Amino acid sequence: EADLVITGEGRVDKSTLYGQVVSHLWQQCQAADKPLLVVAGSLDASVHSQEKLHFEAAALASPVADAADIAAATVRGLKALCAC
């Protein structure tokens, strides 16, 4: 019944969509035609967002994200998914 699913991951890399929790959420979101926002502590450069699936890195300026970084990443991700 959700309009959007938001989840977190410590590090997103090529293996994230193959067998990890994020991959199961993505399958469920695809089946329900719902967008998925993944806020990650770090994001491997080889990983790219796609339609209704957006990855957003929280730790941009330092290797460790704090609550403000996570909140800012969530807002950036929502804007990207909503195109607003």
C-alpha cells in the first residue's frame, strides 16, 4: 500500500541487487510498480540508478555519514525520484 519504499545500506556495489535484502525489496517494488530509494553510506561508482530505483550516497564529504548526511541524502533521493 506504500507509494514509495526507502531503505538503507552500508555500501552499495554491483552485488547489492543480487541476493541481498535490497534485491528482494527491488523485486517486490517492481511487482507492485512502486519506486525504491536506497540511501547508502557509500556508493560504488559502477552502480547506477534506473527507472524507479534510485541510489543516493549519504557520506559525500567524509567516509562516515551522520544523521544530517542521511537526511540530506534522503531528500536528494526523493527529489530525484519525484523529479521535483
